[in-house]
Amino acid sequence: MKITAVEAVPFAIPYTKPLAFASGEVRTADHVLVRIHTDDGLTGTAEAPPRPYTYGETQESIVAVIGKVFAPQLLGLTALDREAVHAVLERTVGNPTAKAALDMALWDILGQAAGMPVSGLLGGYTDRMRVGHMVGFAPAAEMVAEAERIRDTYGITTFKVKVGRVPYAQDVAACRALREALGPGVELYIDGNRGWTASDAARVLAETADLGLLFAEELCPADDVLGRRRLVAGSPLPFIADESATRPAEVTRELLGGSATAISIKTARTGFTGSQRVLHLCEGLGTEVVMGNQIDGQIGTLCSVAFGAAHRSSSRYAGELSNFLDMADDLLAEPLTIESGTLRVREGAGLGIDIDPGKLARYRQDR
């Protein structure tokens, strides 16, 4: 399984409906298809989604760092040399989604070589996950209509509500409208993407205390160290660190420093190897986790559900696995389907990623 070639193919697929949130807005999935080829004919596949407003990566930077920095150093290593591969990748700072995609592509190769699903190699706890859906910025009535449509069409009963607008009253009103429309049987939690001050975030938690929210996520910047600690200490909800805790060291810092009480794991930024390290750290510290979404396409979503379903603690809550529903198309030959509010792990060896060559030719940006 010696690595003979590494591809980084930029592609762009429009969203049918933009997703807006406090730190940005996504109208097009300008992602990078990453493929690793080996001398025995196996190809591992993954997807890197650039998020410049969160990690500083762009589609162009991902293609460049993989092609010019990482690929030359990986040639000649094998898919089994994962620690050696990570030692190579960590010589370059940053670039989390580029590194994550390479890691997941290697795991795809290992699964194919073993004749097993990657989810089984990682842990094999279950074969599916409950699906949560993100509701982005819009007037309250439109947010309610979207949530009702998603619930009625796909059976999804967990919704992550994007908040962080100023003034905050419009987000409080939206959360209240969602709760009134959807009823007590639906799980709601909020994600501020660092949009509020700690003081305003505390006011929001007080004003939504009767809504039975499940979590609060990144309501204010982690750099507001004392304000965030005060907010988390007084929060009646588990407070999720997401973009402020992207590596095991950051997870340790946020949890032990009192700036978070739960962690979002995103395979798009920590791959399978790094995500497992974060998960095991959280388990050791008695901290709950949720499977987050990097506004992934179907390839990235397959990776998320493979990891989330593999472990008991990561499959406890609904994973954020539905944002691909807002994309006009995708690269998979066999699209994903959400049934009765759940998404299954693909059967077969590896990750089960089969790229439609016609769609790739249509959407790639390098030709």
C-alpha cells in the first residue's frame, strides 16, 4: 500500500439556499476532492471544505499545500505509516482540513485493504446515527417553515439554530417561535459562532431558560477569556467549544480552563486519527461530545457518520449530518438518503465513496 500519487481536485457546487451565520455565509461548496493512490491499485478518497473565516484556508491554499508541500513528502510512505504521515503533516502549521482529508483518505485505503468498513475499524458501535439539521439566519417565520419541512420530509427532530445576530432579541424570538411551532418533543440547541459578547450571551441564556434548549455553542469569542469563563460557569446548559477547540491541546485548555463543558468533533478538521484522540480525551475527562458539521458535502458527511457511529459516546446525540440537502448536486454516484431521521453508514470496504466521473468533470475547477 505504498503511496504513489496524491490528488487535490478543486470543485464547486452551488447551494440552493445560502446558509448564513454570525461568522460568514456559504453560497457555494467550493471544496477540494482529495485522493491518495497506492501501488496495489487502491485509492482513498475524502473531501476538504475550506472555511477562511474560521481556519484561514481557501480552496486555492488547500490545493497548493497538498500539491506542493504534503504530496512530495508522502510519496513512498504506506497507508499503514499513519504516525509517520502525521509527523510529516505536523511540520507545517495550520491547514487543518487539508491534513484531515489526507488522514481520512488513508483510512479509506486501510478499510479497502482489510475488506471492512472504516466505521468498523474505528470501533463499530452502531450502523447509523440520528441526524440533526442546522437552521441558518432568516426571519423567524422562514426558520420555522424550514424546520417544519425538514422534520416532515426526513423525520429529523433535532435542530441546531444559528444565532449571534445583533441585537440578540431577534434570535431569542426565533428560538421561541421554533419551540412553539415544533413542540417539546424536538431538540433545539443554539450556536452563536462567536457573534455576541459574553454579557449579551448571558442575557440570551436567561431569556431562553424556559425553552428547554439542549446545548449552547460558541456564543462568544474564546479570546474573551474571563468573560467566557464567567458565562460558562453560570450557564444552565452544557457549553460546546467548537472552533475554539480544534486540537487535543486546545480541548484540554478550554475544558480545564472553564471555558467549555462539551466539545464538537468535526472529522473535516481533525480527520479520523485526530478526532479519535479528541474523543478519547473527552471520555477520560467525562465530557460530552457532539458530531459537528463543517457545512460538508455528501463525501464529508459519509466521513462524519462513519466516525460518529463507530463510538458509543459520539453516537449518543444527533450528528449534524444534513447540510448536503441544501446543495444543488454532489459528486457521489449513489447519493445519501436520510430515512426516519437517521443516516446509515455505507456498507462495504472502506468509506463507500464512489465518485461519479461525469459529475466530477462537470464541477471541477482546474480544467
